[in-house]
Amino acid sequence: MNPQPAIFKGILGVFALSFVALAVAPALQLGSLQPMVNEDTGDIYPIDVGGIEAQGRAVYVSQGCVACHTEQVRGAEDGADIQRGWGERRTVARDYIYEKPVLLGYMRLGPDLANIGARKDQKNPDKYTRSWHYLHLYDPRLVAPGSIMPSYKFLFDTKKIVGQEDAEALKLPAAEAPGPGYEVVPTSDARDLVNYLTTLDHEHPLAEAGPNIVPKTTGTGGAK
């Protein structure tokens, strides 16, 4: 009797079971998730912000941000993310139902960005504003001395001022500023990227996140 067909069927069966367990079952489970609706207040979470977020996410991916930043806050039992001020709760599957692709990230050479759009710093109210993000992209060391993040100056243009100055022109120190009559302005990619970053907010309370909320430590969530 030739045992090869049985061995082949066994191997095929193992791969089939693995595929069902690791791919099909999670897809069915997560694919059925819907936004949470509070029947008393009409509050809905998450909300699909559509094209604005998608365009910025595409820039985020193309510039390799996902290689150095995550978008997933670990629970208090799994690390110090919440104490660092990266979120008020751990992220859960429902947070990602409108995100395609889901940018969980590869590693943390920089801080987690899951809630960068909601992050505040009482000691520095200008931190995490649109103008701060633009400076941070243009030259991270301008706002975060010692940062190892690369500069993204190619996402900005130096243009002659015609009429009124661009509302989002960078306020650069003298050593970085262009000559008189010129301004540094974000390109459409930079604007889309900052639009995306300012929408990142997964702090909405969800029951499945569990009772692991830890008070924020003010000023420890800095993006560098």
C-alpha cells in the first residue's frame, strides 16, 4: 500500500485547518463588527471620515511612517502605553473597522500615534496643532531636540509671496527661514498627511476595552 496519498491528504488537511483558524475565522468575526451606537445620546463610534483620511493614510504609507510608528495602544497589563499618555484605554478591533489598511505598525522607533489627533500637552498648548505637525515634518529637531526622525523637507515648497501669505506657511527660525519675500508652504501631500494625523483618535470609551483605564501623565506623550 502506498502511504503517500494519505500523507499528502494529512498535510493538506493541516494547512486547511490552519487557514480556517488563522484567516477565515478572524475575518468572519471582525467582519461582522459594526459601529457602537448609544441609543440614549445617538452617539456613534467610530465614524467613517472617508476620502480626507484615506488620502492622508496613503501619504503616511508611502513615506514609510508605518515602519517606525505603531497605531495600537497596549492595555495597562501589557505595558506602559497608557501611563506614557498614548491613550486613555487600549485599542480594540472596533477601532479599526473603517481603516483600510489597518496600520498597526512594525516597530516603535517613535511613539505610538493611535491617538495623536487627540493628544494634548498642558505645558505646551501649541504642541500637536497643525502648525506643530508641519514643523515636525519639516525638521523634527525644531520641536523635538534629539529626535531621530528623518526630515521631510521635500514635502514642502519655497515660494515667492504673492498677495497674502499662505495661512499655513511655516513659522521658521531665522536660520531655517527663506529669504525676504519668500515662504515655505506644505505641499498637498503634507496637508493630506497632517489631515490624517489630526483625525487619529481612538479614545472613545468602549466596553470591550476593559477596565484598564489609567490616568494620563501630563506631557509624557510627546511625538519625537
